[in-house]
Amino acid sequence: MARIAQLAAERRFLQIARPLERTGFHNYATKSVAGSVVIYEKVTPLSNTIVPDSPPPSQYDLQRLHDFVNDSKRLVVITGAGTSTECGIPDYRSPNGAYSIGFKPMSHQDFVSSEQSRRRYWAGSFAGWRRFIGAKPGPTYLSLAQLETKGRVRGMITQNVDRLHFKAGSKPIELHGTTHEIICLNCGELTDRHLFQNRVKKLNPEWARAVEALESGEAGSDANFGMRIRPDGDLDIHERFFRKENFYIPDCKKCNGILKPNVVFFGDNVPKPRVDLCMSLARSADALLVVGSSVMTMSALRLVRAAADMGAPIAILNIGPTRADDLAHLKISARSGEVLPQLLDMGSMSVPSS
Ligand SMILES: [Zn+2]
């Protein structure tokens, strides 16, 4: 009986769904969305292989997600690294993610206690920065921004540190901070990352020239140097490039303290005021949608649990298992960059009354 109902729902859906312009995540066309026009910028990822393989979403799942979003009045969205893979920035944990090729993320403990670790971090991060900030928001980011514009989203929390949401026009709470700011570990002074990059460049002119020469290579030439970009913008670089006599790291202009990207490294805690802000947003949700996250960090899992504890249904759009699967009312294992534009294309969502 349930199967018959499902087939009927699928048939109904097929009648109202518009044909999908499935041109691939790296070459999206112009689409009409509920009378407005969204232009998906052409996104050229560093590698086509970093988005995990996944079959397209079923019409049944699309309809269920549509209903999930449409039925909510206070939808909260949590995003993770999976939303950036379609923009050329690898995640850590998916089958093609950074962990799969042996990367170890920088831990807070290593960064704080070891000058050589900081040297390695900043050398790689300085080199990777230009490429990192060159990434453009893909269809997932643009679709979520559209959902916000349509009044469908109460608030967004991102675990991503790449600011791609902001480039798409959203202003989510950045749970794990951002690589676009630098913080002094001693006095807490925040500075703009671009100013920091300039200071590194001034202190290390020859080094900066060498890096720029690497970066002027053809697209994909990173592979020639054995470099791979990671979600935090870091690149792996051979130790000889960042010995103490070769590479000088700027310190805080105010107090000479150690500078760190304003990112919550592994092993560190999210600052309490930010936790409180995210927690109150999660608790205010009447529905919570997770996009492109395996919810492996405790900080993200706690938010999903908090929303579930308040009775909000949970939907998860992620390729592969997540730590919150047992809390999910709806789980769709498909590319968010395919699912969300189709969701918008269904176009019949009503504007919530409160
Ligand atoms: Zn300072």
C-alpha cells in the first residue's frame, strides 16, 4: 500500500516538475526560478574528482524535501564542507576528501606549541590563499541564498571557513570561524587576512616571488609541485621552503603575540558566545536542514541534537553517512548542487506567515 502511495506521489511530482537542466556541477546554465532568473556562474573546480559520485536524487526525495522546506516557518540550515567541493575546495571526510589522500589537519595544540608547525601552516596557507579566495560559490550556495531571499530560511550556520556563503550573498554564523581573519592569541586583536598576506610578502620577498611563480602556472599545475589544496586553504609544501632562516612569520603589531587564522582548529573549542548564538538559533528552529556535512564535529552534532530535542524534524542532504542519521526524518544522499536548484525550480513554495 505504501509503495502504491509512493508511486502515485512520484507520478504527481513528475507532472509538475520541470525538466531538469542537468549540465553538470561545473557548468550550470541560466534557470528560471519562480519568475526570477538565477544565473549559476560557471564554476571550474581544481579537480572534478573531489565531489563524491552519487546518483541523481529521486523525484520522491525531491518532493519530500520540498514539503519539508515548505511546511516550515522557522527553517534553520547548517552547512559543511560538502557544499564547497563543487567549488573546487576539498572536504576532509568524503570518499574523495583530504583524509583519503593522507592529509592530517592542523591541531590547535600543534599550532600553539610548535613554532615549526606554525611555520609549516603559514607557508602552506600563504601559498594557497590566492587560489583559495579565487573559488566561486557553486549552485548549492547560490540556491541557499535564493531560499533566504524568498524568506524560507530563518538562519544559517556554516562550518565552512572559506566565506563562499558571503560571496553568494548570505551571512551565516561561522561556527568554526574563518580564514579571512587573523586573531592574536595573546590580545585577541583581529586583522584582515589580506593585510596579513601583505605583511608575509614584505617579510619574505624572495619566498613570495617563488610562490607567485608557482601560482602563475596553468590551472591544475598544483600537481606539478605535489601540492593539494585543503578545506582550510592550506597547501602541503616541502620543509625546505619554510626553515627558520628562510621564512619569517609576522606577529601581532600591538603586542607581538602569536597570530593565528581566526579558525577553530581541531582540538580547540568554539568560543562560548558563538556557541550560545548558534544554540539559540538551532533551538528556535521548527525544522533543521543539514547540507553537505557528515556532522562529525561535536559542535555541529550538538546543534542538530538541540533542534531535535525541541521537536524540530531534521532533514539531511549529504552524500554518505552522517553522525546525525539516526536523528533524521529525511535523508537524501545526493549532490546538493543538483538537489537544491531543482527544489527552487519547483517554485511553488509559499512564504511563511511568521
Ligand atoms: Zn596581540
